[in-house]
Amino acid sequence: MRPIAQNIRALTLAIAIAFLMTSLGVGYWTLVAAGELSRDPFNPRLLAASIDRPRGRIVDAKGAELAVSRQTPEGWRRAYADRSLAHVTGYASFKYGASGIEGAYGASLIGQDAADPLGQMRARYLKEYADPGAVQLAIDLDLQKAVAAALGGRRGAIVVLDPRTGAVRASASLPNYEPGLVSDPAQQDLAWQQLNGNTERPLINRVAQGLYPPGSTMKIVTAAAALESGLDPKAKIRVDDPFQADPSWGTYRVRSSSQAHGDFDLSLAMQRSENIYFAKVGLQIGGARLAEYAGKFGIGTAPKCDLPAARGQISNTGALDRPTLLADTAYGQGELLVSPLQMALIAATIANGGVMPTPHYATAVKDASGAVIRAIAPGPVGQVVRADTARTVAQTMVDAVQAPGAFAFAAKVPGVNVAGKTGTAENPSGAPHGWFVGFAPAEAPTVAVAVLLENSPKGGEDAAPVGGAVLRAALGR
Amino acid sequence: MLRMKAAPRFAELRLLVFVAALLVLGYVAVVASAAASFSATPVVVPITFLGLALGLHLFLVARGARGDQLLLPLALALTAIGLVEVQRLAPERLALQQLTWCALAALAFVAAMLVPRDLSVLQRYKYTWALLGLLLLISPLLPGLGREINGARIWIGVGNLFQFQPSEAVKILLVVFFAAYLEEHREMLSAPPRRFGPVPVPPVPYLLPILAMWAVAMVVMVFEKDLGATLLFFGIFLAMLYLATGEPFYTLIGALLLIAGGVIAYQLFGHVQARVDTWLAPFAEESRFGPSFQLVQGLFAFANAGLVGAGLGNGMPERIPVVWSDFVFAAFTEETGFLGGLALLALYLVFVYRGMLIAVRAPTPFLQLLAAGLAFIVAFQTLVIVAGNAKLIPLTGVTLPFVSYGGSSLVTNFLLTALLIRISDVTARVRGAP
């Protein structure tokens, strides 16, 4: 029988090891994870610093104020210029945390930007707060108003970005909310309760967090994948509605939206948005190849944006291993889910010679004197497809808008070549979603856009004119 | 305590100076940072406490106690930190209440130094203690007497004035019973006549207490909804079993039983499931402002700590609900930093180490088991709550010994400290060492 003293020593050793591991756990939260948690928009400490002091301003690309702190008899209150920017500016509530830019740049807005460690330490240890400056966005308030007007009262989202830099110039999501109410201690409880009880989920930024089947806008990805797999864009592929690859599909068939019978090349298939053409192309290149390109174009990965963005998915499992699923995915149905921001980035990649830009809302953090503390200009994500592939796809997208009889004709802008693609996405929640994604001018693109209209009766047919209006406003025409 | 001849305890006295410095500095920092108008409490509390501390020291000196001189200053230092934190975090009336509990704890300490006159009483009447423990344990379930507070039915109370958490005292009774029971039967348990492969199989009757203990732990989890107590009781029991037999298989089997019980409870009971789910994904959108709010705010407090902390009174730990009880470690760490948290853990580790040292040196197996079990209570409880704060294990509502606000816990821990000092006193007398 072991002496008890020996057991005591063994137990003491075990206790000492447990203390060591617990210490490591505490060290993880206090030292390793601390940075990220300190910037978490729900951490009340950043917001506490602005209870008795103004927060920094949020301004647009031209310096127009989007969010400012105003002195009221009850203390400092946040005022927001434009409700259509609710999801961009976000709210700043001491109780419910902060969202949008208010959350993502929470430290910058109280004069403690990460690029200014001295200011951070003065605030932390000496309680000496620098006068907060401003966070400047790429948003253009005039364009934003035009975009909100183009969306009308419809549930959906529109995002406009510069394909060369990824800077977001306009971003509207409906339904939206009044961020000033959530930020006001007197009204926040009621507002928060109502917003969270609302089944239409107005707090969700549909631009970056809303996920939808892409419908025919997916054909841009399928076309690029096929071109890089050796598809000849001029080759004719026979389309006979309805289509079934082999009897193992049972009763399942791919339908053409125009009950087509005839020979299609890539350009015509894009103009007429021919499902059967793309289903056949998808089956030709195979599920692995299509999944690879969908992944390269960012589907299934959250865009590295400064606002929270959803990942989406290629399929429930991430693979395209069944022929019917592959055929459906190739023309944009199946189990695909994407956000409007992801579709805008796909359009921007084609516009930008195959290089995907990194999306960002903010462009600079400035101090109280207006000097730039930190410029925000993230480099591109990388080369997604070859430049010549991008050029060929871009031409088919121009045809899809400009050619006689093209489906997306309503997106035309006088005097400018527009490249675009509509989509009508069937979904379980009712009428199809309408999509338009595109860019202009086609020769040297400066604007990329994605329009999504939830449950819009005519789908893409409703979205194309909205896309046209947005492009006109963005190009100043 | 047999002898009445006074004997000096200089080491203890020197250490008390540090306790006084800790308390006064902490109070000054906390009071200076608070914007509140002047009140008498911040003056009354530290002075009274230092009086109590000196009183306890002088009592030991007067009784001629020869035992350990580190434990009392360590316990007082931890209690002082607790007072500073209550002053910092809790409403003012709680600070005065905690001071009252300190006085009661000091009384309990004195009483435990005097009664029983001979520690062998603990060994002789072991089944009485077990029965008493069991009665205390189920007392919160009795109608009229029991109280449900914060979702756990672990309190007894008379009117609204007096509330006590009997499971705290039960821990000591359990250790006493197990020390006595295992000391008696440890031969049979550690060298049983039959073995199943490497697994010892003691005769069935000896296994009964193990199964009974498991059943009790499950009852506490299910009916009193107290996951912390469940974990503590069972952990104490397994540790005692190991100490007596040196047989890791019992601990292994016991741990498996506990996990099995936990898995079944997870399937069957909402409160167990909620705890585990919020632990796994505290930042999930649907629970961030709901069930995991407390844990998330605690992690934010850690994140604000950095290496040296925000400074006492300078952080924002008051955002954590009932911070002065469940999250006092996170609050202390936020304001004193990773280093402060480490220092606090080190105080516990030294306390536990001294306790284990007393156990190793104790003259009889019963006293060895008793001292080691008592030290283990402090170690295990500290680990469970600190690891719960740091999201290493699911959060359970046990107190941080000596520091958390709460009377039952404080009184129990001072009883425990007194017992350890008495055991070391016995050792010193038996060995005749200074």
C-alpha cells in the first residue's frame, strides 16, 4: 500500500499543473485575445469613453457629415444624416453595443486609433482623451440618395463600388431603421425590442450579410470557369427544352426560360440567359472545376470587409458531387447562397481584368485637426481569372445588355457601354428575387454594382432598370 | 488546544503588516477613484477588519498555538482583497454586510480552535457527521426552509434576514467523513482480493459509498440545479479516494460516471443544456444579450486587463451581472492585470501548498487525509470558478474562496483554515519541533 504522503505529493503536483493551465487560460484572454475583444463592438468599454464626451464624426468622401455627436440637455447624443445609411454608420448604444462603422472603428471614433498607441495609452492610464477626429468613408452621400431612391420602398439591397479599389461608394439595405433611436438611452430599449422582434430583420445589412441564391448572375462565374477550362466561346451548343442529361435524373429536368430550341454560343446564351446551355457547360467541366472557380470568386468565404460580411455557400456540403446539383449550380440555383456584396465583387473582378479588389467602406481615419492618422487602402485579394478570360466574359456581359433582344436591355445608359447580367432567383420564401450585377463603362470600368430585389414578381426584369438608374447616377449622367 | 502558555508568532505578525498594507492601499485606490460623496463605510471597514485580524493573531499567540504561521495571513490577505472588491463593485450595504460576515468568520475560527478539544472526535463520530451533511444538503429542498435564488435552490433562510448556503458547510463535513471512512477501509480498497485485469474490484459493500456519493451528486444537480456543488462534491470525493488508495482507477471510473451523468443531464435538463451551450458559443448573436451575457462581459473584462491592468477603480467590471460573487476574479484581473491575476492565483497556490505540507507531516493517516482534503477544497473550488471565468470549463456558480462576497463561504473557509492550523499544531506537539 502506497504511503498517503506519496499520494498527497502526486495530488499536489496535479493541482499545480491545473493552476498553471488555468493561468495560461487567463493569459490567453488578457494578453492574446485582448486586442480583438477590446475592439469588439459589443464591448461597452469603448462606448463608455464617449458617454460624457463627443464621439468622432463619420463623414462621406466629400466631407459631408453622416454621423455627429450633439450636445443636448440630457448629454451627448448621436445624430445620423441619412437613414438609408443605417447599416453603414450603424448605431452606438452604451447598452446594446455598436454596429457598422460605429462598431468597426469604435476605437478610432473615441480618439484611440490603433495607429496612435500613445493616444491609446494616455486614454487608458491617464484618462486624457484626445479630441476625436473623423472616420472618412468612400460613401458619396449624393449617390447614396440616388441609390436609395432607385431602390424605392422595396425590400432588397444595392451596393456600388469602385472595381479598381474596392471602395464602397453607396450601400443601401431595406428595410432599414433609425440608428439615432438605438443610440439614444431614452429610446433604445423600445427600439431594440421592436427591431429584434421584427420578422423582416431590419438590423441585418442585406448588402453584406443577406444571403440569396444568385440565379442567372452565377452564369458569369460558370462562363469564366468554362473559358479557363478550354471552352470555345464561339462553339455552338444544342439546346432543346426541357433538358435531361441521362435517365438517372428521373423526372428531373432543366428548363429554359424561353422554351428554346436551337444552337447557342456563349454570347447568345448570356444575352438570353439560357439555363440549358450553362447546365451543359457545367456538366462538361465537372463539379470540382466549377466549385473551384466559385470558391476563387469568393463564394463560401466571407469578404475581408471592414463591416461584417457573410460567407455564403457553394452547396450545403461545399462540393458539387451530384450531376443534378452541378447542372443547377451552373445556372445559379442548386444550393448556392451569395450576398449582394459578393456579386458586386464578382462583377468588379471581371471589370478589373480578373483581379478582385478588397471591399472597404472607410478610406481614412483623421485626427481632430483633419490630418490623416491612418489611410485605409487594402490591396487587391488577387488574380482570380486571367485577363483575357475577364475580357471575354466582359464582352458577353456587354452583349447581355446592349445586343438587340438582350434580356438586360433596361440597364442601358445613354452614351456608355454597360456590361451586366440579370438574374431571377427562385427561392422558398415566395416570389423570385430579382438580380442585376454589372459595371460601366465597359472599356474602362469605374463603377461596379449589384442590385437585389427580394421577392420581386418579375425577378431580373425588375432589377435591370434599377441597375441602369444606379449606373447613371454613379457615372454622373 | 491544550496548552495555555503564550507563544510568539513573529512570522505571522510580520506577514500581517503586508495584509494591512494590501487592504489600505486597495481601499485608498478604490475610494479615490469613486466619485461618490464621503461616507463612513470606507473608513470603518478596513479599521474594523485590521482589528479582527490582529485579534485572531493575538488569540493564537495567547493560546500558545504552534501551528503554521502562513495560513492565517494568507486567508486574511485573500479576505482583504475580497473586501476591497466588494467596496469597489457592490452596493455599499454589501460592504458592511461582508464586514459582519468577517466578524462571524473570525468567531467561527476561534470556536474551531477551541472545540472539539480533541480532533479524534471527528474521526469517532464519522457517521454522525455524514448524516448531518446529508441533512444540510437536502435542507434547501424542504418547503418553507429552502430558498431559490438565481435559479438554484441551494439556500436556506429564516424570513428575509438570514440566508445560508448549507452546501458550503457540507464540504467540510464530507471531507471529515471520507477521511475517517477511507482511513478505516483503505486497505481493502487499495489491495482488494480480486482484480479484473489491472482494475481493482473491491467487495461490493465497499463500493456502495462511491455509488451513493454519485447518486447524491446527481440529486444535487437535478433538484437543486447547482452544477457547481455537484462538481465540488464529486471532485472532493474522487480526490479523497485517490489520497487514501493511490489507485488512479477509482478516480478514472468516478470521472467517467460523472461525465456519463453530465451527458444524460444535458439531454434531459434545460438548465444543464443552457450552461453548456452558452459555454461553447458565448458570442452567438442569440445568447450574447441573453444567457451568456455574464460570461461575455467577463471575457471583455479580461481583455481590458492587459499585463498590468486598468488600475483599481479604473476598469469597468461593474458591467458584469453579480460580479462581486461569480466574477470577482475577472473583475480583480481587469484592474490589476494578468500579473495581478497571477499573484492572486499564487496566494491560493501557497495556501494549498501549505495545507498539503501540513497533510504530509501529519502524524496519523486520518489527520493526513483530513488536511489534504481541506486543502483540496480550496484548490479545487478556486480552479473551478477561475477556469469558469476564463471559459476553460462551463461556468458554475461556486464562490472564489475568501474573496467572493458571501457569508456562508467565508465562515466555512475560516473554519477550514482553523482546522488546518490545528492539525499542524498537533504535528508540532507530537514531533516536539519548534
